Amino acid sequence: MMSREQNDLITRTGPQDPAGKLMRMYWQPAALIEELQGERPIRPVRLLGENFVLFRDEAGRYGLIDRDCPHRGADLAFGRLENGGLRCAFHGWLFDVEGSCLETPAEPANSRLCAGIRQRAYPVVEKSGVLWAYLGEGTPPAFPEIDCFTAPGTHTFAFKGMMNCNWLQALEVGIDPAHASFLHRFFHDEDPSASYGKQFRASSADSDLPMTRILREYDRPIINVEKTEYGLRLIALRQIDEERTHVRVTNQLFPHGFVIPMSAEMTITQWHVPIDDENCYWYAIFTSFSAPVDKQKMRDQRLELYALPDYVSRRNKANDYGFDPHEQANETYTGMGLDINVHDQWAVESMGAIQDRTREHLGQSDKAIIQYRRLLRQEIEKAVSGSALPLLVLDGAHARSIQGPATMDGIGPTAGWEIYWMEVDVKRRRGAPWAAPVPAEIAARVPHLSAAQ
């Protein structure tokens, strides 16, 4: 049983919180590139409990600065883009992407006031359709060379969605292999050929069995959890018969991400980013190992559920997530439609703004969640004590060694699944039109396939 103090330790990420210190040692998704397109590329951003304004200047440079003007605290999100920076609409003070004050026009012509003014500014980089910000101290870490950052832009697509709950419960649903057999259960299977852009709707690799049927009929997976250099690897086994076993390999990407298969051709790398302690965004990068991503189709599919500009779900607590008791009796386990994002949102938001883990009772199927919480506490201690760098805080040399991670979803031999899933992953990488690296750990275990690298 967890104490309230232990729950606070792993959920709260403000500037003074231990987990907040840990989170500020990593790049954080701050916005999608598309949010800064158009005539006025300025967006207010709330991230890890702090308020910022994100903008793109006339030269195309991105800046993230504190949202309150250092003059008298007016809101810079209503500022004007001009003369190489963002100008406050109150008195015209002008700040560039590095936080330097360029002008204080209401002051006397010979005033040197602006020379001593500096707004806090934070590094911003673009990767795979997402703008990433570093809120920590010192030199930012290097990005790992994982698939979603290695693939060309033609083969990735980024999106996000808001959840009104703490980041940790949003993350934990993604590292819970057992829940999909219930929360995402569909009573009828649809044509897998119509599954593009939809999770759990395609056929598993090396079979014609749709994932909906596998999840529905085999709901007691054996779950293995392995420690890795990037977090955790989760392997869920659903035995079909004596000869065949369904294998699903997913990964927890520390600190708040996961990597999962979407289909035989596509993976999802997803982060659960604290807006504050009671709200979060999920940011997902979809990576294709075959054809270029149909970005317009993927975006249109998601905009059926999410409303701009804040990417809020149209099905939410206010309308009972679209719950239909007739549908629950005849079509889906939840009665909340066919989009699994709605199912997940209901599950995690129904726990409360911050789940009270002092009241939960965990079982064997929760072993990944138990191990992740243990890992999180361990890495928080490193961040607070300074005894060592937390997991995945990387320099350039080590970043190149973090590749993959391998995922798969397929039906292989009951005796021999351990090698089967790695073979499937390597073959997919070998057939990719871009240079998808085979992680060294996997290459060492299937040398008969990896020799061609």
C-alpha cells in the first residue's frame, strides 16, 4: 500500500518538487509545429506547472520565455511579433528568443534600462513535428536516436490530446498490457483493410487474426517485464493453442513515454507531459516502416475527436464520454464508441485529478506498473541527490547507442517466441525504405538476420 507522501513524490512535478527536478532534466514536448503556423505564430504554453509563451520570430527562430512581462507582469501571449522579437502590448518592451530585452520604447531616448533586463528563456528545438523545450539547468541532454527521431519526416506524423488528470495515471494506462482485453474490447471485428490510422484494429503479424478478436478471446496474458537501458520492455503473451502464441512487445521510455506497435508497419512513440499536476497532454509520433505516412488522413481522423486550438476531446466528462448503454450491451465493452483514446481518457480521468494510490490493490497483471514506480522513485533520488545522472539523461556519444526500441505484435510459435519477435522486428527494419537501425541488443541475439547491417 502506498502512503500519501509516496504518492505525492511520484506525481507532483512543480519547480520545487523532487519529480519536477527530475522532469526538468529532460527535453519536454511543448507544442506541435502546426500550432505555430499561420499569420501569428504565438502560443501560450503551460508546462510542468509554469506559464510560458512560445513564438517564432520573423527569422524563423523559436523562442520560449516566461509569460509575464518583467516590466509590470502583463501577459506576453498577447504580444506583437515585430523587430526581431515579441513585443509586450502594454508598454512595448521587446524580447528576442533568448530573452534579451531589445527595446523599452516608453523610456527616454538615452535610457539604458533595457541593457539590464532579461526575461527567462529556454532552449527550443524541432524534432519530428514537435517543438521540444528544455526547462532545466546547464547543457540540455542529447536526444536518443530512437526510431521516431531517425525516420525521415515523410514517415512520421505528430499529434496530441489533452487529459484532465495527473500525468502518471495517463502514462500508467499505456504500460498496462492487461487492460486492452477489457477497456478496448470490441464485440465485432471489422475489416482489417480499413484499419489505417487505428490502434488494435489491424491483423497481427503472420496471421489473419484481427487484434480485436485476440484481445477479446484471450484476456489473461502472461506479462514479462525486463529492465533496459531506456526504461522497461514489456512482453505480453496470449497463448492461442499449443503451437501458436500471440506476442506483443511494448516499451516504457523513461521518464514519461512509451513505444508500442500500432500495426505491422507503424509504431507509436508517446509522451505524457504534465501541464500541471492535474492536467496533461499526450504527444504521439507515429512512425512508418513502409510507405510514407498519409498525414492528412491521420490528422483528419484525429480531428473527428479533438477540437482545436487546445486539442480537447469532444467526448469528455461533461457528456459522459458519449456513453451509450445499448452500445455497451451489444458493441463495445465501455459503450463509449470506437476510439480507444476515449476509453483511455475515461479510465484515467475517472480516477480523479490525482489518483489516490493509498486506496488501490495491485495484482500480478500490474507488475509493469509496480516496476515503473520503483524505477521512478530511484531516478527521482538520483536527481535530488546529484549522486548520478538519471536514466536517459544522455550525452552525444551515449545517445547514439539508444536505438529502436524494438516493438512487435504478431502470432508466432509457442515454443520459440523469444526469438520470433526479434526476427519480426529485424525483418521490418531491413525492409524499411529509410535506414532503420537494428538495436545492438537485438542484433546480438539474431545474428543470422543482422549480419546484413
